[in-house]
Amino acid sequence: MSERNHSYPDWDDSVYGTGPTDPPKNRGTLVALLLILIIFLCGIATVLGLLNIRLFQELKTDHEKKELGITFTMEPTEESDEMLDQSVQVEEPSIPSSTAVTSMNLQTAPKGIDNIPEGGGISLQEIYTRNIPSVVSITCQSSRSSFSGTGVILSSDGYIVTNAHVVEDADTISVQLTDDRNYTARLVGFDEISDLAVLRIDSTDLTPAQFGDSSTLRVGDTVVAIGDPLGAAFRGTYTNGIVSAINRDVDLNGRTMTLIQTNAALNSGNSGGPLINCYGQVIGINTMKIGAFTDTAGVEGLGFAIPSTQVKEIVDQIISQGYVSGRPTLGITGETLSTFYQHYYRMPAGLYITAVDDGSDADSKGIQEGDILLYLDDTRINNPDDLKTAVYDCEVGQSVDVIIYRRGQQYRVQLTLQEDIPNYG
């Protein structure tokens, strides 16, 4: 093939379209030189590295030889001659073995001193030992949630006292003893006004608590509490304090309760647990429902307990008949009517009636499920607590006027309050 002629006309500037038309220059020789140079430099670096390593090793060996060759000379004396005649033993320094394991040593500790309150009583340790077998953990399940509390064993055959607010909405109630035995409990009865309830489990070998007379308490007396703060995960928690006040009137949901005030630490889950005096006697049942309103205010050291004198009166009636005599009821159960339903169905705010007790005066006067209770006498009723508060101020046999809303009309009905005899099924 004929060799190309690289002479171009004057009009050809060696650029055609997007680039020059000259053939690319051959740079292979330059790349080869660069590679040779890089290889040469790497070889020099390697040689220098090996020389440095050998030099370092020689210096190290020479240094070790000098250390091993160190000698001490001394002028000859009579004492030195005697010393030379004797065999001198040089004790080598001990070097820890690589297999030795460092460990912490525990010294024998004396038994703790019993903490006995001044002026008498038993130690705090003995109080706990006596009472912990009588304290139980209570777990409740409902269709909406689960909740827990504490209880105190009343008798060896299975009766247990706790707070009403712990168990009143429960579908199932479980009891766990301190020896980890578990039972399903039956609700014997409860009383919302005193916030007390009685359960029973199928057991005959329980350790009942010893109850003391709370009427002898004084402000400043030493007290302790046992319970399950924040649930069974912390069951058996033990706290101590003093009686901060006695006969303290506390308003709860419209009713006044006379309680023992204490600074012993109580938290959610302590409800239903014992408050114990310095002799190991239960003198109150803790009710954390009272303390709930103080939590939002950041107040500490304000715990309350139901005095044992009240507990005995209520518990004895619940065990004997399943309820507390003299508690009035309107025979109506209801729930709060939500704002959505009020606007959507154009209904007034009030208590939406969900059930009417058979045989009650409300039943005989024709009040029905689905009616809305607006007033009881002059008291506006918006929710169940409003109804409870209004009824608590009345007595069995008393007549009251209620206003009922039904299908766009309001009706005034006179009802007679009856004794509340609940049916626990």
C-alpha cells in the first residue's frame, strides 16, 4: 500500500469537525520511562528499610550486652574480705506470671445493726421479715388495659384487702404471693366511697397480717410501707417515714375521706399495700389514688392511707354480706357523652345512660338505656364522677328530681334513692 502523503493544502488547518485530523502522537516511550523510574525508587526505599531494621537490631543487641556486662568494683577492706568469704544470695525480683489473674478481695463484713426506733418497737428489718409474707401483688386485666396494685392478707383461708380503684374495672384478677405462687382471685365486694375492696383466693395456708388500732397514732410516729411501686417488677419495695398528719380530710371526686398522711415514699402500684407502725402492725391501707392529683404539681412526700379502724368497719361488712350498708344509689350507670356525638347527633352534654338496674326506682319510672341524664336536683351532670358526687351527698330513701333528655325532649322525673346492693356475678 502506498504511504500517505502528510502534506496538506493551505486551506487545511488540520482540524476537521470536532478535532484535529493529525494522527495521535506515540507516548509509549514516556510511560515506560516513568514506570522504570517508579520501580527504581521503590527498590531504593526497600533497601533502605532493610538496612534500618538491621541497624536497629544491632544497636539493640549491643545495648543488651552492655547491660549484662555491668560490674561493681570496690576497694578491698577487712569487711569486704569477710563478705567475700560468705556466700551472698541475691534475691531475684519477682515478675508477675502472665497467667496470674487479678481479682477483688472481699473482707468479712459484720452483720448490719438492727435499726430500732427510739423509745421502743422492733427493728425495721424485723418489721419487714414479719410482714412481707402477708403482702401480695395484684394484676388486673380488662378489655381495654391491664393495671396492678398491692394487697394485704386478712386471713389464712384466702381473704385479701386492697383498694377499690385497683379492681373495680377488672375482668380478671390475679394474685401473686411472695413465694411466687399465683392464684386467680374472686371479687368478694368493693366500696367506692371508702376505696376498699376484698378479694378471695383458693388457699388455706396463708400468713395473715397483724392489724393495729390506728386511733393511737401520733404525728411523728415511725411508719413503713411495703408495696409494688410501678408494678410487680419492683414488688416488695420497702420504704419508711413518719406519720405527717392524722385525721386529714382529703377531697376525692367530690367525697371527703379522713386519712393518715405520711411521708413514706408511695408510688403508683403501692395502692392497697400496708402502712405499718414500729411494732409491725398494719395501721392503714395505702391509697395512691389520693396522691394522683399531687403528681402533676411536682409535690413529694404526700402519701395517704386509710386508717385501720375504717378498714375493719368496711371489710367486715363486705366479707359478711358483699357490700357496705347505707350506700345510696340511683340505679343508673352511664358514661360521658363525647363532644363528637353531641355535635353529630345534636344532643346536649350529659351522662349517656348505658344501663338501668332492674327493680330500681329509675327502672319503674321508665328511664331507659340511651337516655341522657342532665341534672340531679340543681347539680349539672356531665360524667360518672358528677353523678357519684351528687349521690354521695344523699341518703338512702331520699327523693331527688332528675332531668332526662330523650329524642329532643326533656323530662323531669322524681326518683327515690335505694340502698346499693351490687351484684358481682
